[in-house]
Amino acid sequence: MRAARDQRDNRRRRKTQNKNVTSSLCSDALNNPDSELSRFLFMQDSNTSNANDAGNSTSISSKMPSIKSNRGWCYCLSVESLQVRSERVVFMFEANALFSALFLSGTWVLYEWGSVYGYGGIESPEIVSQLFEVIMIIAMSANIMLAFFASMMWIMSLNFSATNPNWTYSCRNMMVYCQMLFTFMLMIVCSTPYV
């Protein structure tokens, strides 16, 4: 039964590699069964695989194992066709750049409204105003870094994503970094009303 599953996985690998317009990085990752991309694509629930090995067509639903990575959401882009993945990576970095610029202006308005040094600061204990200043500095710094990196990757994606088949797979770490900055910035800004 395991041989049949391995044959099915090999067919899926070949099908995915043919669809990728020979992205060498994707092909290398697909050929390595320990890579995150292979674990993402060929992840199976242990109960489902045991049921399939026994020849049982019914699957038992349970929790899927983790690939122990926060890059999993990027891998679906890597296995798309070249045109689709080049468009999506450009859109993703464009959205990050535009929204980070909008959130930067919103963060600045919050800072001006709540700071004792700005327009709308209210009398509060010194520690609260200092804590507010630190939170807003961190939020604005995360916003500026997100806008800078997303804009840089947006421009580079416009240049390279349509011609370089490895571009989307190579950008996975930067996509995760931008997503982490975005999430961190939102958590920091949303925590300011509680200060």
C-alpha cells in the first residue's frame, strides 16, 4: 500500500513540476521529501493514510500535522503557473506597500491625537505618556519598515516575476517577514487604547 501512495506522490510531483515552467528551486524542493514544500504538498493525516493503506475508502477526520513553519501559506503560490504566480506576488507586495502607507498615516494621526507633545494629549501620569510614546515609536517603525520592504519587493517583482521562474519561491521569506511586520504593527496599534 505504501508503494501505491509513493507512486501517487511521484505523479503529483511530476505534474506540479511540469506546471511550474521548470522552476529549478521548486523542482529541487519537490524532489527532497524533507523540504517544507514537499511536506506542505504531500502532508497527510496519519489516520487517513492508515485507512488508505488498509484499503478502506472512508477517511477518519482529525487534526492535520503541522509542517512547523510559518511559510506554508506562501507555498501555494510556488506551484501555480508562471503567469498566475507572477501576478499574485506583484499584487501581494503592492497591497502590503499601499496598506502600510495608509496605516502609517493612521498611526501618525493616533500619535498626534494621543501624545502630550501633540495636539490632543490629555493630562496623564508620566509613565503612561512615556509608554504611549514607546508603543507609537515601535508601531511607526514597523510601518516604515513594512512600507520600505514591500515597496522594494513590489518594484523587484514587477521586474523579475514574469521572467524568472524561481522568483516567487525565492520571495517566500520576504513575504513572511512582511506579513509578520503587518501583524505586529496591527497588534501594537490596537493595544494603544488600553494604555
